[in-house]
Amino acid sequence: MKPVNFAWTPLEGVTGVYQKDLGAFSGTIVGMIKMEAGGRLQLGEKNAIQLFFVLKGEGQANGENIETESALRLRPGTGVLSSSASSVEPIYFVLPMRSPAQNDHAA
């Protein structure tokens, strides 16, 4: 998979923020976000573990500085307010919570 082959689409209702949907694999969602300089985005709460890895740029997540190669993990039920000092591009993974019964069938 080459992310460069996927188109950026504007995130509805948010100026200067774009998203690439890279796919969904066994319930895990993979994508990218691009925020232009000065952008702000509230990432909502999900019943899932959310992982973010900054590929380039710098900004803040809940007031903490982030930069290229920073990583962020959100536990189920938590969100984050992110902002960008320069254009910032993280890749993200949304890992859904599975019930014990689902885990038994996956083995």
C-alpha cells in the first residue's frame, strides 16, 4: 500500500484539515490526517484504542508538544484536542474493542 496513491478529502465542518482513508482490516481502521498550519481538530471519543504516529510536522495534543515521530495512544472513551504549528501529518490506527467471545473465535 502506498499512501501517496490515496486522495486527501476535506474533513467536513473543519477548515484546513484533511483525511485519507487507507483501509479497514478485521475491524481495524487505518488512515491519515493532515492539518494545515494553525489547524485545530477535536478527535472524538471511541470505544476503541486509537494510535497516532506523526509522520511530519509539529503541533500539540491536549497541550503537549508533538513533532515528527511522536506517538499518541488514546484509551477507549477518551478524545484529544490537537492543533498544528506547521502542517502536521499523523497516521492513525483505530483498534476496536472485542468481547471475550470474539477473541475466542479469532484464535
